[in-house]
Amino acid sequence: MAKLTESHIVVVVNGVETVVNAHPETPLRTVAELALKQTKNGGRSLSDWELKDAKGTPLDLSRKVGDFHFPADVILYLTLRVGVNGAPIVATRGEPGTPR
């Protein structure tokens, strides 16, 4: 696959797809902020969101786009963090993956 130079990054924000123009020197934080703005999801702080690749791996927003060597057809996923205000949800007895 071709490597990303200056191109478009598809970002899916809570199921809504948008395209963000990016350069290898663009901070990933900027890509996330633009995706939120373009999808009208500006009501929450960026810290409430998590950017992941197609494998579900969280991406470090402080790094630059070029650090990741994304393929030209990359799709990233920006979703709200699990739990209230970004705090993890604690599983209770009887939920999937917990002892009964």
C-alpha cells in the first residue's frame, strides 16, 4: 500500500465519517480536533475522546501523523472514552467476563 504523504485521513466519529486533510507533520491531536469540529461534536473536551486505528489500538495524540506511517487508505475511529468523564466502567457481578 502507498504511504501517506499529504493526503486525506478518514476519521469515523461516533459512526459518522469525515475526511481531514493532513500532512506528515500535522499533530494527531489536530486531526482529532478537526474531525470533531467537522462532525459537530465540539461540546466535549478532546480528553473525553479516544482515537484508535482499525485494530482498536489507541493512538497517542501528541505524536505527528507521519510517525505512524499510515497507509493512504487509513481509517481512524474517534469515540468517547468508556465510562463517565473518561473513567473506566467497573464490571459488576453477572456482567459478561465477570465471575458469577
